[in-house]
Amino acid sequence: MKAKTIIIIVITALLTIFLMINSEPVEFDFIIGAPVAISKLIVIGICIIIGFILGFLAGRPRKTVSSYDQEIENHQANENKSTLSDEDRDYIS
């Protein structure tokens, strides 16, 4: 097994133990409405899932398109590649 896999397994096991230890109900106050008694397990679990999703969205590589790349392609397409300059003709002959 790779070190990365072992670290992921250890972190997942520690996270699972942490969630199972904190399973007693707590008062959770939503913005609208009265406070509701919810298990800490659910609150912490939802926060972890939201954190993973936000971390994934923020950390994924983006596909960038540069206008400079398009400018180079347009310039090369307009250039006639079959013509040689006088210098090039003298060098070849």
C-alpha cells in the first residue's frame, strides 16, 4: 500500500471514532424557527461533507483559455508557410 492510502485510512478511522464519540443531542439554532435538538454526529458529519465539497470545488484544476493562444493560432493560419525569404533562398543555394 502507498503512504497516501494508509494516511487516508487512518484519517477516516479517526474521523469515524470522533463522530461516534460525539453522538449526544445538542440544541441547534436555525436562523428561522425554534432551536431543535439534533445529534452532534449529524451536525459534525454535515459540516465535514460540506467542507469536502467546498474544498474539492475550490481545489480542482480549471480549464483556462488564453486569448494569447488564439492570437498565435490566427497569426500562424494567416501566414503562408510555402514562401521563403530571400535570405533563406540564398542560404539553401
